[in-house]
Amino acid sequence: MRHRDHEALARVKGIHKGQRCFLIGTGPSLNRIDRKLIMELAHEHTFGVNYLVSLDWWPFMPTYIAAAELDHLERIQHHVEAAESRFRLTASLWFSNHYCPTEFPRWNWLYRDHWARMQDGAFNGFGEELDWVAEGECSTFDCALPLACWMGFNQVYLVGCDNTRTGYAYDLTAPRADRPDSVIRAALVARAKMEEQFVLLGDCCREGSLPLPKHPLKELLVGRK
């Protein structure tokens, strides 16, 4: 890893200890969430995954943006910059891959061993060394989720992470690159690892296929008040 990436990781180690966050994917269920609840998320610590801010109705800039697909990074950055201009607020950008995106200097890079694959149940969010490996094939499980653990959150909730075979909030018919069965195995490993560290991993998508405890989003956000 580059020296600047080590420094970026060192700065955020444990900065949210004991707090909660929401990892927001782009599954079709995102379109069915009450927009008032979406607005409530603006008051939380949030990770926007991949193309979240490309949604023309999305109302706020997430605290962090997480991505993992190098071929998509230029387009994702374009949407991020447009959203930052619209909201007049910048986000912290994090990218996980075995290639370093040197042509995208704003992104903090997390090295991912390209031999480690999510279908093997790989997950690593608790290493003490700054060259820890975020493993997987899905931006939620190989970037946002390990990073949330590294930052010290003790409650992590997934929103819009349906794990469907097709469809995104921005394109209901598009095929998905990640395999639902491999994502399920990664979720099981992540849950076990996180529970060992007394970190809760919950799913706010009622119709989602991830084998995680379900937590209605409305109850979580109303309870905050």
C-alpha cells in the first residue's frame, strides 16, 4: 500500500468507537423505502456504496463513499462529483481492489488480495496492521463493511442490500455481477467475526436474502429520537 493510504487508515482507526452506521446499497428495495425515512438517514453516519448518489432522487451526501470495481470507478467518481456540487458537501472516498487507482488521487485505497474470493467466505475487518486485507467481490462486503469495523462502529445496519440476481434501484432489469450465494457466505462469515468482537450486523431489507437479523428501519430511526 502507498504511504498515504496507510496514513488515511491510521487517521480513521476507531474514530467511531461505540457508534452505529448504515451501509446503503443500490438494491431495488431502496425505491420502496419511505422518503421521510431516507431523509432521517441524513442524520446518521452512512456509507454510500458504488452508484448510490447517481439516483436523481437521492437527497443527501453520505459520510463515506465505498467502491470496489476499478472499471466503474471513473463513472462512480463522476456521479460523486456531481452530487458534491449539488449538496455542496464532500465525502470521504474509499476504494478496495488489488489494483491501486493512481489516476484517481482523491480515493483512499484498501489493498485486496485478488486471490481471496468472497465465495470462500473471506472477511477481514479486525486486523491490527495497516496493511490489512479487505477480501471479497462485493463493494459492501469487501470495502464498506470491513472499513466500518476498522472505524470502530459497534452497530452496522445494511439498507438496500437485497442480494438479488438482477436489478438495481437505478435499473431494475440490469444483471448483477456478484453471485447471491457467495454474498450469503460472506455475510455469514462477517456476522460471526463481528459477533466475536461484539459488533452487531443487521439487515434493514425485509425482503432481502441475507441471513442476518432483520431490523425495521423505521424502528431504528424513530428510536433515535
